[in-house]
Amino acid sequence: MAQQLSPVSGGHQDSAASARPVQQQPLPARPASAAEPLAEPKRPWYAFATPTIGRAVRHASRLLHHGGSALPGKVVERIDPGFLARTLGSLPYGVVLVSGTNGKTTTTRMVASMLSDMGLRVFTNPTGSNFTRGVVSSLLTQVSAFGHLHADIAVLELDEAYAVHFVRQVRPRYALLLNVMRDQLDRFGEIDNTARLLAHVARATTGTVVLNREDPRIARLADEVQPGVQVRYFGLSQALRSYFPSDDDMHNTDMQAAGTRSTTGVVYDPDCLDADTTLTHVGDHEATYRIDGHDIATSVKLEGVYNLFNAAAAAAVVRAVTADTPQGVASDDRLIASLSRVTPAFGRGETISVGGTPVELLLVKNPMGFRLSLASFPPAGHDTMIIINDEYADGRDMSWLWDVDFTGLRGTGVAAVSGTRAWDMALRLEYDQVPVNHVDTDLEQAVADFVAADPDTPKRIYCTYTAMLRARAKLSHITDVADAGVGR
């Protein structure tokens, strides 16, 4: 079999290189105009027809099975560049912008759901289409024929790079910045560059910036906010930090356990920052959060320990938003009760029933995310499939697979591997001595075969972004799958 495999030989080289201490570069200087209001977007004479044109493009795209997610937004951006800013500029409580490497989609879903429970009318982009054109496409499904958005606040997930384009058009009132990890190296480069992208968001935010105190590159963005803008943090108790390694923890083994030295060589201590919301305990679909010095335990419907940490981030930003409403900050009990009702976002721990058998879709796109997924879901009693694509939305560079520990799958093996990089994934598993039953680059056929085999055994599919979309679309031809607005 080894002769047929295509090794990602650069993987080990890249991994070894990244093990060297990270030389943090200074963030770019704050532009003098960062606090100045944005110019009012021009309104073309035909702006009244923009929603109708966009909807027509969306309808045609879906009929032709082109997905329907981003194309309408691309057309509208071309014909009416001010549509996004005009529409969102009318919202009473502005925009919550959520960005970072891991957890954007689920955290956005949590924030939107919780704010809705607090009585606010919320617009969001629920499918994870997190480019500006994806936001525009989502707007087209919600605005009236004359372009009015019936909402109080927008909660938007933005890709790290496209967040920079977004804040040039719309200044968010709130920003939630989650983390930076090595992800899509072909697009972003190394993680210090990703931090620089998020610095633009911190500078552009006008009300409150919520930061992850456990990630030093995120925490130091507090220095980038404008005077008068509030900074809040979310965090972990000391006992839980080993569950959530930073990128430095995984690659800079010569550093101390926290893995976080500043450019002066001083070890970063997250406990020096007071967190608004802290995750203090994790269990099986349960968690405990410390808010204002009080510990509150709750059951949760979310899957995976990483989403319990994302929930702390969501709670912190919801507290910031509700503090600005006439009703005042939401009570802790009400906040946690709302959190307990949030369900997984599409493709992120989403469970689809196929003939009564649960099939779980788990998005993976970088070393930490994959590691935490594998740690969160013991393989015993399940059939496992891994689908790795290398399309633009996945990132072309798959060398990060060599930084994931797959040894936990040795006992059960992997039933199937597919995707454009199926043979690379199979080789990676072979190096960790994980048995692989079947390798098939025909993704749709592989998914059909996987869910049909051993019909009484629950199944899990770990997949990159475009692989998840295609797997979900294939499952929609086999069983009932909720329409997430991305076509079938």
C-alpha cells in the first residue's frame, strides 16, 4: 500500500520548523483614522432593486445546484457596494463581530441564540459562510423588498482575513476574538500574521472587545483598542488549561508549560487578567462557569470540550451587549439557562439520523481542533470516517495533519478515508499504526458506503470544510437533512 500513498513530505519539515520559539513581531501601527467615522456609503439610483436582484440570483443558483451561498452576495457587492454598510448601519445595537481560528461558527450560534432569548431581534449568518459576500447573501434572505432589516443587532462570523475587509465598511460595536492557531498556512501564513489581521478588528471596534486571556496573541490585542472602548476577557481555571493547549504549547516544547513568552522573554501569566466569564469544570454534557465570583453549573447540548470553552466566550460578549440595553446586564441564571439550550451548529457536532443510526459530522481544520475533537469523542462503539479535502476554503497546505496525534484510534481503526487528500490521510494514519479498512477518493460514494455498512453502529465523520458540505449534501439524498441554506 505504501507505494500508492502520496506522502506530505513537507509536513514533518514544517512541524519541526514550527517547533522553534516563535518570534513575535510587533503589530502594525494604529492608523490615525482608525477612530474616525466611516464615510456614508453611496446609494445608487437603482438601490431599491438590489434585494430583488440578489434574490433572483440566489434562486437561479439553487435551481442549478450551485449551492446558493455566496454567489448572490458576490453579485450584490459588484452592483451595489454600499448595500452591506447601509443595511447594517440601521441596527439599533450595531454588530457583534466574531472571529478567530477555531470555534467561530458555533460561538456565533451561541451568541445569536442567547441574545434572542434576552429579547433582542437578531440577524446572523448561520451557515458558516464567513466572507463578506456570505454575509450579504444572508442579508438577502432577511431584508424586506425595500432593503429594511427587521433586527436590533447583527451577530456575524467573519473569516480572519475578510474581517479586515468588513471593518473597512462597517465598524462593529462589539468584537469577540477567540484564538489564533496555525490554519490555512497558504492563506494566512504563520499565526503572528493572523493576530495582525485580528488587530484591525480590535482597532475598529467602537464599544467592547472581548478577548481570550488564555491566548497571549489575542490577549495582547487589548493594547490595540481605541480610547474609551471597553475590554473584557473570558478564560479557563488553572486546572483546565491542559485540556486546551495553545499553538505554542503544542510546538514550543522548550518553553514553560504555559508556552507563552513575550518578546522580552517574560512568561505570560493569564491569571494577571480578570476574566468576565471563566470555565472551571467540564463533564459529559455539563460544565461550570464562574461569573462575578459565583460558580454556576449547567447541563449543555453542545458536543466537545472545546465548545464548553467557546460558551464562556459567548457568555462574556452577551453580558457586554445586554449591559448596553435598557434592561441592563442579563442575570447569571438567565444567561446560563439560555446557554444550556443551544444546540450544535450545522456540521459542528451535528447529528444526522440515517435509518435510525446517528451519523455525527465533526469539522476539523487545524491541529488543535482535530486533537480536541479526537479527545472529546472516544472512538469505542462507533465507526469512524475521515474526509480530507484541500480546496481553497479548506486550505491547500495539509502538512498540519502531521501535528495531530491519531494513536487513540489504534484500537478501533478507521473504517474509511476519503477526500482529495485521502491517500495522504491514510499514510498519516499508517505512521501512527492506525488500521484503515477502505480508502476511496470518490467522496460521495465513500459516504454512501460508510453509512450503509454496519447499520446498527453509530458513526462519526471527521471532515474539512468543503468535505463537510459535500458529505452533508450526499446525506441529504439518503435521509432528511435540515436545509442550512447552502444548497444540496
